[in-house]
Amino acid sequence: MDPNATPIAPAPLRVCTVSDGIDALLRLAGYITLMPPLAAREDLTLAMALDRLRSLEPGHFDRIVIAPDAEKDASPRLVEAIVAEARLNSPDVVVLLPQKSRMAFAAAPGLTVLFGPPFDLNQPPASSPAAEGETITSPAPRGWWRRFLGRQSPEQGAPAVTAPAEPSLPSSLRLIAVQPLCGGAGATSLAVNLAVEIARADRNRRVCLLDLNLQFGNVATYLGLPTNARVVDIYRSIGAIDADSFDMCLTRSPKAPENLQIFPAPNEILPVDGLSSSNLARIIALARSSADVVILDMPHLVADWSEVAFAEADAVLAVSLLDVRSAQNAARLRELINAETLAKAHLLYLLNRVPRKPSALWEEAQQEFEKAAGTGIYQLLPEAGADPSAAANRGLPLAEYAPSNRLRVEIRDLARDMTRSMAMQSAQA
């Protein structure tokens, strides 16, 4: 062998993960931290895994990691079918189960069943759960969520993480931006229902809701509004927008208070960069002149013009779920907001779909999420079942469709807190 030859880098480990649900994602995150850092990963949900694995050639993945959702009691037959198909596609199949899970798998070559977290890769493989009263332990250290986010534990020499600051509403709330941290976080549902509740809380306060998703905006759909062709025309000649043309695009929903006006998204897919920073500043100024409170429903991305929204907003409501992608995006958004040009933005994190009785593991993950975000969670929004989707499909706010729904009650209380803050600001002015 030539000693001067450039060593060939090893090929990355080809990994496929299959999971569903918060607990399953946390289990998966705990395991991934123990894997080699160089890995090409494909993530699948339980529902799509079987079809995807059947479409691949044998040996496509080096390892397949499966984390069934214990809270939902996933169908054992579906999980067994996925495990069987996974063994045809990979020589190394790992199933991650919670402690004392009732799922059982027959011993088979290449199949490893681990219980946790925490996980220990030296833990002997198991084909059945622990016996009653017996606990499977592992010496793996805690804090795996923090390590997954790329932070060293204190014993590795990293500086100790201080307790996150308690968030609070700003003194002024004339402009509120609602920013999702991941797809499906429920940001549009929050923006729509928050606008409705603020308008309901004070009928004399004019509220304007702007849908800034230029490609797949759904605010109009959530409120049962017809298509407004003028909006597309406005965006095509956005540089010439004035108060009259802006007012022509504003609509009201018969299912919402009369003091709520909506500037809907275009009914065609437009380029994300079809809106410039100066044009957005103009739209915001026109909205401010026609309403006392302006709420921006932001898209699931950060565009060049997003900086204007963040800089002008009195509060940025970052809506997320409790999973690793949201925690990573929360840290990234915080770094962006803390940039010099955005230093005055007031960032508040809202955690959606909180279970009625969070587990200890869930609460630990919340604490690590807050440390990653650098602040406490301002509002916990409860799991609401099928009502939000059903209400959106019928074009109704939650206040009309399911007034006693737990999520609706929390949004109503949040709106009342905001209107009280607005009233105090008006009195001081």
C-alpha cells in the first residue's frame, strides 16, 4: 500500500427510521445520538413505511430503526409486517420499545429489540418485554435530547446551561406575527382563531388578519371565504398598491365578528420572492392604518422579506411541536431574531398538541426544548382532537364549531390577556 495515498473515506451508513407520535420520536432521538455521526438517513412514518420498503431492492439500507407509538397502541400486525419487510431490506433491524412494552418479537438473525430511553448499544438483545416487576436498566447517561441538539453535557466541559427566562407579553401589541417552526404545527389555525378571539373580546377593536403564504395560504378556507381574484392582481402589480386597492382586497367572514377583516392569500401559486421587503412594509403600513391590531400568518419558511415582519412585529409567536426538528428550528430562529437588525423583536414560543397528561419523558423533553430555545415556553396549547381540522373543513372558527374545546379555551384566554395588555397600553398613551 502506498503510504502517500489519500485514504478513502468510508461510505456513510445508510439508515432508515420509522416512527410515529411524540414518544416514539423521543425514543428515536435518544437512539440516534448513539449512532455514528456520518449517516445518510431517510425518515418514514409508520403509515408509509410498508409501501416504501416494498418498493426497494434488498439490502438498500445498512440499518432500519423502528419506533412504534406506544401511546396510540399501534397495530401489532402492522408493526410485525414492517419488521418483516425491514429484515428483507437490511441486515440490521432495530426495534425501539418503551420500558415494559407489551409488544413481543420472536428472536431472529439481524433483529435487535431495545427498551428505553436511555438506550445502551451493549444491552443484550431481547425478544420480549421485561417480566412483571423487572426493570431493564442501562448505564447510558441522561440528557440525550441535549446531545442530539449538538450540545455537550457539563461533564464534557461545556458551560452550564442557565435556566431559561420566563417569557411575557410586550407592552405594545399592535402587530403580531405567527411563525410556524415546522410543517403541521398548527400556526394558521392559531392565527385564525386568535384573530377571531381578539375581535370577539373587544368589538370596538378593529383586527386585520394578513395571510402571507403566497403559495398555499389557507386563512380564507379556514373562515369559509370565497376566492378574491383582486388579490392576485394586487401581487402582480404590488409596487402600485395604495389604500384603495388594499381595501378592495379586505373581506369579512359571516362566521366571524364584523370587526375582523381578512387579507387572503392569492388563489394562485406565486413565487415566494414575488414579495419584496419594501412592498411588505407598505402592506403592513396599510393594514395598520385600517386596523388597531394586525396579525400576520407567516409561511413555513423564512424569506428575504420575513425580516421586515420580524422587525416590525411587537410579538413573534413561534408555534411548534415537541420534536427534534422543532427544537432545532427554535434555536435557529432565536439566532436569527437575535441578529443586530432584529434585536427588538419579541419572540414567544407556543407549544402545540400538549397531551392531557404529559409523561415524565415528555416533560424532560420540554425542558430541553426550552434550553435550546433559550427561553421558557410562553403558552402550552393542548391536544384538541379532530375539532380543529373539522372546523377548518367547514370554514368555521373554533368559537363557532366547538366553543368548549380545550384548545379554543386556551386561545380565548390568550386573546383576553392580549386585549388587556392592549387596553393598558391605550390607557397609558
